[in-house]
Amino acid sequence: MSEFSSCLNDIKEERGITSALIAQVMEVDVSVIYRWVKGERLPNSYDKVKMLAEKLKLSHGESIRLREAYEISSIGEVKYKS
């Protein structure tokens, strides 16, 4: 599981939302969200992550946490921390 998928799962659990609801607000097929949640894929751009945070009305802290998790998953934890 990637850092991003772990964070997204946490947000889903904390807010009681489903992958189907995320797919609906993001206007994508639910299979896309399932892949994000399982850590098989990442959103194809940083803008998608920002849109996800906006559409889910995440708090500022949650939004930062999700964006950082995306960056870590995209470039790797070692590069991110250096």
C-alpha cells in the first residue's frame, strides 16, 4: 500500500465515505478509485489530488496530508525527505 492510498483510506474511514461516492464527485469510474485505494495507481496529476481535496471538502490539514502523501508516493520517501 502506498502512502497516498493509506492516507486516502484514513480519510474515507474518518469521514465514512465510500469509493463510489469519491468516484461520483470526481466524475471517474469507481475502478479508478479502487486502484487508488489499493495502492495500485496514483492520480495522474497533482491537480487531481487538489481537486479531490476540494470536492471532498477536506480541512486544510487533511488537504496538506493528502498532498504530501501523493508527493511521497510519486517520488519515493527517500527523495521526498532529502
